[in-house]
Amino acid sequence: MTTPELRLRYALIGADSLLVECGEALLAAGHEITVVAAGSPKVGEWARSKDLAWFDASGPAVEWEPQLAAYSFDWLLAITHLKLLSDTALATPELGAVNFHDGPLPAYGGLNAPVWALIDGVSSYGITWHLVTPGIDEGDVLVERRFDVADGETSLSLNTRNFEAAIDSFNELLELLVSGDVAGRPQDTSIQRRTFSRHDRPSAFGVLDFSRPAVELDRLVRALSFGPYPNTVCTPKVAVGALSNADGTVTVVAAEVRDASGVPGTIISSDSDAVVVACGEGALALTALAD
């Protein structure tokens, strides 16, 4: 791969695999990574393996901001950094800061955006690279990707597609940064801005309310399905009293809508494959359960 005409200096901050992949792309394109602010041991280990300067940025910002300020660089790239960058951090790069956001803006800002989009039943989704301003995900858009949401999409599958879209669009972002074409475009003010915090949770902390339509409960289960990755939101669950005389709850691992009806909350059928429960509209088959 050829060296870019303009060699820029970057600082990276983040905690997950996407930062590593983007860092590899930067190095392959001949750019300089001045320092890595590692939000996790995995990112720190990668930086060490590349002989890059790095420091632990997993703690409070006041602990690592002085270390960031000790370096000179053109752009700060926040990739899987899930906290606000302070004015101090934003003042450090010479040209500016760019954030990767795992959702379309301004409709789904903040954290856990894929969860809320799937709960809403959106038909399309995407990712955004945007300039960082003091507000939460409010900066002008530099690069974005949009795609249709597939039937049966879960947070696991949607996050996988976000990862792929981020990698696919990263070189386009680099071209803009190298060319200096970084004015971006303002976010669409005709779309309602919604910003979710790390403390936001689905109603009743994910307990299924069978008075609701089955399609809505199915969306909730899929939105809270992260596969082998940590679920920092909540689990979809059923009050066990609805299924037996025991106390407590049972986690719903998988479900699907069935064409059946009955009094909401009553069991229509039960076998080794599924427990089918009547909903306000239709029925929901609980096809995988866990304690």
C-alpha cells in the first residue's frame, strides 16, 4: 500500500476490537499513530505489539488526560470510547477529533443505540463518523453508511454489521482527513434527536408484558440478544409465576411470533421445542429459556 501524500499523526482512544482494526488500517496506509489511549487490556496489548506509545485510559479522565496532552498529534479518533471527551481532551489535537457512533444520527445518539432501534422496529440502520463537539453525538457528519435491517435481526447481528460498515467506511474517512475536506454536514434537524444514556432500560427491566402484541415482544427479545458478548442493558425475562407456581424469573434466550390467539398471558401449548404464550395480539413462542 502506498504512503499517503500527507502523513498525518493520530491518537486513538477506545476499548474494543474496532479500534484495533482501524489502527491496523492506519498503519497499513502509512499514517503515524502517535499514541493509543487504551480503554481495555486488549487494546493496550495490541499497541504494545506494534511498539506504539500507549497508556491506560480505562479509569477516570482526570487520570489519563495529562498523559494525552503530553503528545502532539493532528487528529484524535474515538473508536469504541463510550464516554464523553472533555474540553481538555478535545483541545489536545491540532486539527480536531472524530468519533465512531454505532447508529444513525440524530435519531439514535448515546449508548446502546442498536438495542433501542430494534425495540422500535426500524427498517434501516447504519453507522456514523462525526466530528466531536461538547454535546453528545451532535457534531457534523463526515461519513455514514446505511443498510436495511434484516428479518430476525438481533443486537448481536446488528453490531456485527455495524463493525463491517465501520471497517468499510474507514478509508473514506481517512481520505477526507488527509485532503482536509472536514467541514462535514450538519445533522438533519427534521429528524427528532434522541440520546440514550447508559442507565436507560426497557420498561419493567425487560419483563415481558403479554398484554402487548407478540411482534413487540419479539423485537424486545431480539434487541436484548447479544450472543456470547456482555449484555450491559438487561435480559428479556418472564415472571415464572406465569409458567408455574415457583417464584422468580426465567430468561428468554430466543422467541418467535406464532399465528395463534388466546387470553393474554395464558399458555396455548407447551412441548420440548417451545412454550407458546398468548399475547395482546398473536402469540409468542418461547423457544429457548435459561435460569
